[in-house]
Amino acid sequence: MATEIRALIVDDEALARRGVRQMLAAHPDVSIVGECRGGREALRALDSLQPNLVFLDIQMPEVDGFDVLRQRGAERMPMVVFVTAYDEFAVSAFEAHALDYLVKPLSAKRFQNTMQRVRERMRMAEATGLAERLAALLGSKELPAAPARTDPARRSPAARYDRRIVVRSAVGEVLVDAAEIDWIEAADYYVRIHAGKREFLVRGSIGAFAERLDPREFVQVHRSAVVRIHCVRQFLPSSRGEAVVVLRDGTRLAVSRRRRAEFAALFRDPRR
């Protein structure tokens, strides 16, 4: 007999709770036992409602999602699906410990895949393994602070992009200003940031990383390279459709044919 899924939804935004509720409507084996608007309410509901699955928002005032885990304790937590509007620092920590997560706005396909994993884990009775992963997450140096929520409508265009990048090094976390970055290259499942004489390796795809940077300052010239426009000293087009950019330190990077026109327009913009 299949395990009944008793879900608790925890999010301080009514619209976000409704989104999860609507997604769960397509799963008849799931009963929503409650909804909470914050971490304190969630801690009480975990005792009284006894859910075996929690959709837990990370960014909440006063008691955030990580605080719920800390106060409750990994060994007493049911299965957790993290919900976050930020897929940068937090998600890398979730992936490192094999935890499920959803990024707002929710995707129906991604939600379906998450529910399949939930059912598989319940069938395999991985309660012990889950507690160990949660404990590892809580004790990990990778655990980020929950970012403060900012209303996107109130952000300026520049504020929508990262001005500083947190990277991990042998001596701890390092903040790299976007203005210090010369160029970025793809390196398998990582990207390598070149900032002057320094280099940093960050897990992720170059496409996702490029979306974090202001397109008025950075441009992807090739599927494996992003450059800061002000670092380019020469643009050398070719009659064959390809081109090369030369950076201020002498680095030469290919510009793909389909990105050549876009880069040329930015490079020649007299306002720069």
C-alpha cells in the first residue's frame, strides 16, 4: 500500500502558497494538512499536524527556513522540499547534500519531477539518510544566510544583477566585485572567473552565470566565454564570419558567428 503523503506548505507569501497548492491538486495521493505563514507557525504545525513532506520557503522574516531546520533538528524533520526565489548560493548547498528544491516561479515539469523523487524516497524509506543529509547541511560551511527579499518591481535595472560574487577558496569565502572580473570561461560543470591575476572556480553553467551579470557590462562572445566589455582592447573581425577579441592582458578569445553582430554593436557604442 502506497504511503499517504501529508504535505505542509510553509511560505510567508499567500500567492506562493497558492502556487504550491495548485501544483499539488494534480497529485491525488497528496493531502495538504496545513499551511503556515512563517517559521514559528511551522514549528508548531510540525508537532500538531505530523506531515511527512514539507514545502519550506527559505526567505521568511524573523524565522526563516534554515532556522526551522536548526530549531527542529534534522532527526525530527520530515522530508523537505526547499522553495526559493534565489538559485545561486543556496541551491549549490542543496545539491551537495542531495536535497530537493524548487525555484520560484514554480515550473509544472520541475514540480512533477520533484514529486516523483518524493515518492521514490518514501518507498525506499530513506528517513535515516535524509536526517544525515539535513544534519550535514546544517553543519556545512556552505550553508548560506537566507537572502533578504526585495520587490523586483522596485529594483533599478542595475540592481537586478549581481554586483559582488561569493566564491569559495582554500582560505574561505571571498567576495569578488563584478567590476574586477575580466572574463569568465566554461570548465566542465564549473566556470572559471578571471579577475586580474586571480582565478576562481565556481560550480555552475556559464549561461546561468551570465544571467547574473549586467548585460550592459558583460557579453557572452562564445558558448564557453563571457567578457567584460571594458576589458576588450581589440576586436578583430574575419571575412569568414568569425572574429577574435583581445583583452587588455593579451588574452585572445574567439567570437562565434552568431554573437559577432551583438558584440560589435556593444563594442562600438560611443556611450561606453
